[in-house]
Amino acid sequence: MLPKPNVYGDAVITVTVTDNGSNEPPHENSVTRQFTLQITPVPDEPMFISEPIELALIGEAYEYNVEVADADPGAVITIEALQAPAWLTLNQVSNGKATLTGTPPPGSAGSVLVSLKATDDTDLEAFQNFTLYVDSRPVLSDFLITAEEDVPKLIEKIRFDAAFADADNDFLQMVRIEKLPPFGQLFVGTQAINEGQEISVTDLANFTYKGMPDFHGKDTIVWNASDGRAYAALPAKIFINVVPVNDPPVIVNLETVILTVNAGEGPVQISTEFEVRDVDNELLTGAEIGFRRQNFVPGEDLLIFDNTPKITGTYNPESGILTLTGTATVDEYNAAIRSIRYDNVSSVFSSEEVIKTISYTVSDGTALSVTRDRELRLIDTFEELVIPNAFTPGNGNGINDLWLITNLERHVGASVRIYTIMGQVVYESDGVYTGWDGTYKGELLPADTYYYTIDLNLPFRKKVYKGAVTLLR
């Protein structure tokens, strides 16, 4: 039998023995006996239950609260220092408790052995031996770096090494970010760094600063560093000078719905929503608006721009490019580009739809925007004239007595001229055409072939018909 630890005194033990015989009266098959076991107490050794503080910093108070326990009730424990540096003092504050205190002086750096002894009132002893490392805190210096706007900046480990000083010649082991930069972010690789986060010297190889988009100016990182045992008493700062880098203009708005243009109806505004922005500049210096080559017809597809006091436009009908030049505000360029119109001056159109693409690029004098496109669909709803090639006036049957032209009634500004083969005008009409009855000055002309010109006088397209009509009897 093995008693439990630290248990002593009288223990009553009951033992019952049973055989396999009958237990029906008067028979009995078991017998029970009790006896008392006296456990004599044995003195226990005291035991250190506190963990030693194994780091002391030069010039800073060191304190280790020593605590010793003894399983024996009422045990009186005395603690003493068998070995310790001269600057340490052990004071017993109560039974089984003491404080080991002191301040390491300059020049005391290094490892020292500390040996403590605890003795109880039965003269049993316990020992605690540990190595106390005396260290100097590192000292940090501020440093300055320069970064470019919108460009991640690697903060090299060598910069931290140069700003790290240690009287014990210990090396930099860890950096801790005490305060994040107000106008940027910190990363190790692609992982964002939080305030208070520690960064190993290995990870410093991938430590970068990235300013907020379009930010330039002054920013600051507050950091601390450790030699592997202690951080510096005072943090340091990294002053960041973010120099501006010209950002190109950005076209932030342009319609994506295809614009439908009816051929021959005159100039049409291409975009009412065009908008360009430039975060760095209040002024722009130029723009280029032009047709993509597919489906562009030189000399027929036109871009029309009315010059403003600050912006001049030059259109090349062969290349299809409208060049705007002149220094003006962003708002003035937005208004100017929105005013650009498209026109098609072809006299012959197809009944099939044609998609044309117009590109926009803007310049701030240093950089060009990314080009954006606007599509337009060119259609032709014009209905051609239906012109008879003969008619029979004056034959008395009342049929086909007038030379009537289908669809001409839609063109109230049309001019009609009819000539003899010798070029003599025998009929002319300007305005609403009501039909020619084959007469000249009230007299019916002889049967013959006559020649006509019909000019629709359209405002935005040239449309002239020429042909011959036969007057029959």
C-alpha cells in the first residue's frame, strides 16, 4: 500500500473475505475484520514555485518575486542568495517569499549565474539556479526614404540596420510597427501589416510601403526594434517623401450604347456624356478624336468642331482624325469634346447598316489617356424618286397626261428643269412639284425625247437626278 503524497495520520482499513460456500443460515461464507494503519509524517523539502526573470536591462530596475512552498503545515521557510552579482539584493518579505532587486550599472552586460537557497525549519533545503542575462536596450535613429506616387517602395533591411545601434554589439532581430502611416499601407509581400505587428529580419527583405492612390507629400511610420531580448526604450520614425508622378488623364465616362445616325440628315452630336478627369492637372493640352479604319470612308465621314477661344480643331478628311490643341481646363475640354459632331456627305448610300467606330484620346502635355471608343450605326432611310421614262399628254384619253414623279412631293425645295436636245429649257419648277403636262408656253410640245435634272436641294447631302423622258402621242 502506498499512501497519497503528504497524507499522514490513522487510516481505518476494512477487509472482507468470502468463500464459495452457502450463506444460508446457519451457514456463513464471509468474515469482515477492521484494523487501523498509522501513517507517520515525514518532513517535506521546500520547493521553488516561481519562475525566475532571466533578463535584466542596464539602467532599469530588475525585480524577481521569489516564492517557495512547503507541503508541511506551518513550515517556516528562509530564502537566501548563495550567488548573485553585487548590484542585486535579496530581501525576504514574508514566510517563503522574497524579492531579488537591483539595477544593472553600465558595463555589467553579459551572463551571470544566480543561485538561491530555501531552507525550512527541519533544515531541508531546495535550490534554484538560473542564468541572468544583462542586456543594453538598442538605440534607434530616424531615417528618410523617398518614394514615387502610386509606386510601391521597398524599405531595405540595410536602412534599418543603419538606424539600429546596440552597445552589446547585438544584431537587429525584430521590427515592430508602432504606428501605421496615415497616408499609406505597409506590406510584407502581399500581406498587409497591422499596427503592433512584429516583422522578422527575414521578412524585412519584402517589406514595402505603398501610398494611397494619387497621394504625394509627407508620410511617417513609427517603428521599434529588438536585439532578440529587448526593444528600444524609444521608438523611431521613418519619414517618407512621396514625390508626385504625373498621372495620365482618365476618360471616366463615354456612352456604350451605339448611336444611330440617319445619313443625309446633317451633323449629329456624337457624345453628350463624355468626361475626362486628371488628378494631377487642372489643365489639358490636347485631344485626338478619330475614326477607326474599319468602315471609314475618306472624304465622306466628317468630324465637325467649332473652335473655342482656347481650343482649336483641325480635321484631316483623309485620315479621319480630328486634332484638338490648346491649353484649357479639364471642364473646357469636356465641353469641347462633347460639342463634336459627325456628318456623312456621301451622295450614294447603302440600304445596309454600317457600324463606324470613333476613338478618343486626351493629353495633359506629358501623358496620354487610355483610348476609349464610341460606336455609331449609319443608316439610310431616304426613299429614292420613282421617275417615269415616258408619258402621253394630249391624246384625249385622260390617262398619263402628266409627268408625275413619285416621292418628289416630300421635297418642297426641289428644283426641276426639262430641256430639249438642244438645251432649251421648256419647263422649270422650284418648290412644290405638281407635274408637267408636256407644254411650253401653253403649247403642246411635239413628241420627242426630252432631258431633265432634278435637284432636291437637300441641306446636308447632294442629291441630283438626271435622265430622259419621252413625250408620246
